[in-house]
Amino acid sequence: MVDEALQNLTTWPIDDTDRNDDLMQSKENMKSRLVINRLTMNETATTPMRQLQFYTRINLHLLKWIGKAILHSQSHEQRWQHLTAYHTFITAKEHFGSERGSATVYFARGKMELDIYLFHLRKRFEGIAFLNKSRQYNSYIDQQLDLHYNGTQLEANITVQRSLLEGNNQSHKDVQAGWIYFQQMTSYLDILHDIEKALADNLIEDLNKSLYFTGMTFWADLFVLILAVVLLPAIIIFLRTITGQIQNFAKILQAKNEEIVKEKRRADAVLCQLLPRQIAEKMKNREVVHPESYDQVTVFFSDIVDFTSFSAVSTPMQVVETLNKLYTAIDSRVENYDVYKVETIGDAYLCVSGLPERNGNRHSYEIASMSLELLTDVVRIVIPHKQDYTMRLRIGMHTGPCAAGIVGQRMPRYCIASEDPHFDGSPRRFIGLRRGLRDGNAAGRSR
């Protein structure tokens, strides 16, 4: 609709006040800025306030052009100004009538609800704005207001009542005060009604004179007047409608952007749990992740002693719940050390220190310290369906060189590999009995 309206403009009005505003320099500038605004509307930096300010800026220029065109009209077109004054005046009068009606709630209840309060204030200030605009176009309105209203006791009383209503803090209802306010506003509206009638009479008289003197130009002048009467309210309604639509669209856009940001954070969190953070960041940036070689890392393997016998006397659900308790305990301990969890297979748990971030010679210390604490942690795990069962963890560790990288396209995994036979992924390659901790290149037993 905006593009069609721009296309139908045959001339582009501009004055000296617009020359520093590149948006209003030409129709082409306006079109390009609209295209840029629509393309950048989905960015997270876009807010409803920015969208409202952008279109309000355009609306203000258009209204300014219309007002200046009427003010600068020739003397024989003075009826344009009077007609605009009449239209804005009766609009102001209708707003004041709505102000009077909404104020009755205040006196009847002692306080206005927020929506009624905002409606009351909007009607009041819009009425004042339209009245001031009509006074600019027709000095007769100023003369009549100075004669019948300005500086009178009625104006003073209404000003006091408006201040009271603006505070909206009356503690009790007051029907008598409401009746007084209603009568005072009615007197004010009667004054406005008389002025309106005089304006209408003046317009009719002016039209009759125009018809008498113009003769054959009657139909052309009538068409111009009708067009003004129809077009001006339509423009005002259109501007209000398009502004409301922009506000609603901007709110929806902001809500959608917030949802997208939240979902992106969730996806990033899941990805960083499946892969090392450094690798995940490279994959999000669509960088190629090359395998890396490591001179020295320490690998941790573990499994449950007599897990086969335990599984034979447990249901599948009980086995899953037991493994979840064990893996949760190990995961919480891994977070306290410079250790990366590689994978779990059945009751086997595999993790490594020294990759993907190299840590010098601390990898063996990190694994060994974690393993000693795990031996204490597992005996505290309580199995609900076997209260007398004490879990024992068999642990193996090995230090040596390896390579690591991403394997697969669908559900990619971060895997490690080595020519060393101890890196076969099975904790049973290590001699770790009961609560003993054994190195992959030695054999022995503790307790």
C-alpha cells in the first residue's frame, strides 16, 4: 500500500526545512530507505520503538506539507482554511464530549481504571490539540473563545476539575461533584456548539457567495470542497491505522526474535554438551575441524565389578536407573577437573585429560586425583531395589600419544585413536580390581 501511494505521486514537495533530511530529498530516497528498513527488520537490534520512530518521522513530514499547503493558499481559496478549521473544530468538540463522558466514572466510583484513565487523558489532550489547530486556521474561533470562555469563571472551574481528574486519587465517590462537573462541561460544549453553528453558517454563506460569483465554475469548486471533506479524515484514519499496524507488527517481530535467541542458546548448550566447546564453536562457524595429534594424554576407563551378575537379577528399568545414578556421580566429579568425557558404553565410562586443550604434564594428575575421589563416591550410591548391594568400580588409566577429531556427518562424535593397544576403548584391558587404581603399563593391587 505504501509503495503504491509513492508510485502515484507525480511530484515530490520539499521545502528548506527538509533539505538536511536525506529521507525526504526525493521519491527515490524514500523508496530506498523503505527497502533497507524492511530488509533489516528481522535483526535482533530492531525494536518496536525504532520502527514507530521511523514511520512517525514520515507521517510528520506529510502532515506538515498538508498544513503548509493550506496556509499558503491564495485569497480566493480562503474557504480551504475555513473548511479545515471547521473540521478540526468539530473533531475537538467530539473529543471533549468523550472526555466529559469518561469523567463520570471517576465521580461515580471515586477512581478511574487504568484503561478508562488513559482514554480520558487521550480524549482531553487530543481535543485541545485539534482546538488549537482550528484556531490557527480561523481567527473567528479565537475571537469567540476570548469573548465567551477565556478568562471566565467557567474556564477556572474546568481547569480545577481537570487537575483533580488528572490526579485520579479521590478516595470516595462524589455524585454531587460529578453533576457540577457535568454541568460545567456541558456549558463549555454549548459555547463550542454555538461557535460551530456560526462557523457552519459562515461556511454556508461563503459557499453561497462562491456559487454566485463563480457561475460556470460551480461544479469544479464543489468537487474540490467534497474532495477536501472526504480526503482529510481519510488521511487521518489511514495514518492512525498504519501506525497501529506497525506497532503490532513490531511487537510480534520482537517476540519472535526473542524466541529465536532463546532457542539458539538451547541448541548451543546441547551442542557444547555433545562436543568440546572449542570444536562446537568451529562447527557453528562452518570451519573445517581437522584431526589433531597429541604427544601425551591420560585416558580414564571404568566399569562396574560383577555388572553381569547384577544385571541378571535386575529389570532393564532398574539397570538403567542404576547406570544413571553412576554416570551422574561421575559427571559431577568430571566437572571439577580438566577432564573431557568421551563416551559411555554399557557400564563402561571413558574420559581423557590433555585434549582438546593441552595442559602440559597435569593430565595424569587430573585423572588420578579424580579416580581416587570416584572410588569414594561410588560406595555411597544407594540402589533402591538392592539395599545391601555395595557398588564397586574398576578403574584403569593409561598415558600415551593419540589423535582426536570429529567422526561422521550425522550425529558427529569426537573420538580418540592411537596405535597403542591400551587405547582400544575397553576398561577391561586394565588391571583394576575392587577399589584398586592401576596404570595401564603396570600391574598391582591396593586393598
